[in-house]
Amino acid sequence: MKIDQGLVVFITGASSGLGFETAKDLLDRGVKCFLTDRDTIENEFLLKYAVDRVVFRNLDVTNEENIKQAVQECVKHFGHIDALLNCAGIATMQLVTDDSFNPKTINNIFNINVVGCLNTSKYVALQMVKQQKENQQNKDYLIINVSSVAAQAAPSGLSIYGATKGAILAMTLPMARDLGKFGIRVVCISPGFFNTKMGKSTPKQLYDYMARMSCLGRNGEPQEFSQAVQGVMECQFITGTHFYLDSCYAQPHF
């Protein structure tokens, strides 16, 4: 997959953090981006790019019909979709014994982090399959799901979040097996702690501890996640796998 002006990327969770940084870097390389998020994005950012290169739409990934409509709008605007980056997600901390550890909280986090990811992947994949059937020759398509080190090594208070990220990691291989025959790759990236709004929302003591636990003694920078995404895009033999982007936090060292 060549990263250039012919590429169209659909991104969820694009208004901030890792999704926003990746969108910015891709746009700066000439890529066309259809950006979505439940929260709004800064209009000043969008005005930096031509209207034929970037579109932003509010999207609640818990609403399947809205996802379907967003995918259709992306295709109507840009003509096709080459890659999907599932960055939409939330993280809240609650102990199993907390009052907030209840069905409402569990369902909300799972609906955003897991069901939203599955449904967005479904409708983008259906579009990619349609495109592949219309192509003269097979093209390389890509879905990137975002898990977390919490899938394997979540700290106290992240039982629900860790469970959702474990689900995202687990769906990657069977999804890749489902879609490989259509030339669609599926890869999962599991970030550690990054210097984003979400990362910094954790208690400072925990945030600083996570930095000390990494081999490099620091938390990640958003542009490093973006670089990893671009690397996966460009290597057409990567599929059905996941990797931790965490400076080895997921494998504790002493």
C-alpha cells in the first residue's frame, strides 16, 4: 500500500489522541482522510487542507446505522476506501467492588470499544470486497484495530477496559482469515501509555509508574504510533497478527 494522494483512509476516534495524530501525518503526506468521532474536531485544523482531501463527520460507533451511512458518505465523497483505522474507544477506571462497576458501565464500554470496532470493520470490509470485485487486478486493503497493553497487563481498576481490549486483540486473527481471500489485511496494534489526553487522564502516580516500567523509561509520543501505522500500511505481508507498541511494558522487566 503506497502512502500517497491516491490513498483513502477512514479513521474513527480522529478528533484527538492517536487517531488525530495519525490523521494529521497522513494528510501531510497527501492521503485523503474521512475522519469521524463522537467529539468534534477543531475547525482550524480542517481548514488547513482542501475540502477534496479531508471530511469530518460526528459518528457514534454504537449506532450501526450511523456507521453504515458514514461509510457510504466516504465512498460518495472519495470514490473508495483503502484503509480503516479503528481508534474510537474509551477508558474508565473502576474496581470490581465499586458501585460504578455495573451493567450500564460494562455495556457502554463494550459497545464503544468492541461492538463499534466490529461493526465499523464489517461495513468497511463489505465496501472493500465490492471494490475488489470491480478492480481489474487485486488491490491491497487494510484494517487496523487498536487494542492496548491492558489486554495482557492491565493495572488495577481496568478490568472492563482490559476485557474490551482483549476482545479486540482476539478478533484480529479470525477477521484476517475471513478477509484475506479478498486482499484485505487485518492487523492489531496494542499501544502502551502515550502522551495523549486519555493517557494523561490517569492518576499521575500511575502515569509516572508506567513510564518507569517501560524499557526506555518514558511513555510514547503520538507521532510514534502514527509511524507504526504507516509502517503497517507499507508492508503488504503483515496480516493476522498484533504487536505491542509499549517499549516492552507488556513484558515486565526487573
